Amino acid sequence: MLKNVTDDLEKILDGFIEKDVMINQSGFVESTYSINKLKYIIEYDILNIIDENSKNSIKINLNQVYKFENEIDKIIFYLDNDTTITLSLKR
């Protein structure tokens, strides 16, 4: 992923740190995850989202993301394999 795109993504993700987040995946596999205290690391174009409390995690290969949208309290990733992953703050 391009450096400036990664920088933009990091600025958005910084607003999610230590917050409760729902992660919804839809496409060929559908699932819902709950992250109670979000922490993230981007290394080698892999976004690793970790729950600091439970240590549950999800990794997203950013090279598979062709577009992401930022809405109020929400990020939507569109992946090459017709999958979307949505991160949204719990209310």
C-alpha cells in the first residue's frame, strides 16, 4: 500500500485506539468480531488489530485492499476477493 495512504489510514485508526469496536466481515465468509480495547500495528503492509484485554486479533493484508472509506466512527475496507470489512465504534 502506498505510504501516504497508510499514513491516512493510521490517522483514522488513531481515533479507534483503546475503544470498543465491532468488526463485520461480509463476502465469501461472514463474521462479526468484538474488540473491547483496540490496539493496532501496521507492519509490512499487514494491519494487525488486537484486543488488548482478550488478545484476540484480526490481520488484514493491506495489499488486498483496493479502497477504504471513512465515515463517522466507521472504516470500510474493500478487498480484492469481493469481501468488505467494516470497523465501527460501539455505541
